[in-house]
Amino acid sequence: MKGKKILTLILAVVLAAGMLTACVNVPGSSAGIRLDTSTIEQMLENQGVTATVTADAGLTEAVDTVAASLALYNLKELDSLDVGAMVARQAGVTPLSCEVYGDSYWVSTPLGYASRRERTASSLIGKLGDGSYHVAAAVFVEQGGQRQILFAVTAA
């Protein structure tokens, strides 16, 4: 009986910690984003696309800055913005693909299923084809209180 109580307590602590780490609500922050680049590469390979994917500190900083500014707009206004140009100016590069998506977060599982974030990044790169790419993403909350995520992909 005592073992069950201890196990229940441990599981409660693990669940609470998981909820806290998944709820990063900092506007324009990549702090809560972890794109598993090897998972993205594997997904692309399964689609017949040969690509090397890496995270880039400069691109991540630019995406964080742009995401923070996007938090000032509502969803309708976001659709009319040229977010790719905003990231390009901030990073000093030309993003090949840049998208804003609603952040319905599918967590990666121990069985190797990719999260929605890896699926989205893979989809953006898959449209570009073979090559080497840098990826970055940041979460922001638009005026309506909805969590959004900005993805950017550039040639390495």
C-alpha cells in the first residue's frame, strides 16, 4: 500500500513538472520551443527529401524579436503581415519559408512520434526540397489570447 502512495506521488510530481514546462507563456520566446532536428530530418527522409537541419542562434533571436512584435496584432491583422520580410530584416537573411500557426501542442512520445512542431517544420522544409537548412520557432500570444507559433526556415 505504501508503495502505491509513493508511486502516485512521483507520478503527480512528474505530471506537474511537465505541465509547467509546457506552459511557457513568454511573448516572443523560443524558451518553450525545442525542435528535434534529427526527427525533422528523419521525417523528410521518409518523404524522399535529403536535408540537413540545424538550429541557428541568430535566426532564433530574430524569430524571438519578430514574435514579440506579432503579439501586438490580432489574428486578422497577422494574416495581412509579411512576416517573412520581418524575419529577413531582423536576421539579415532571406527566409525561404516563414509561417505562423496556432500552437496546438502535440508532445513527442517515447514511441518516436513527432510533435506538431516537428511536423510543421518538416512540412515547410519538404516544400523547399533537398539541402541544408536552419530552423527556428517562437511562441507568442496574440491579442485574442490565442497561442501562436512563428516558424522560420532559411538556407544554411
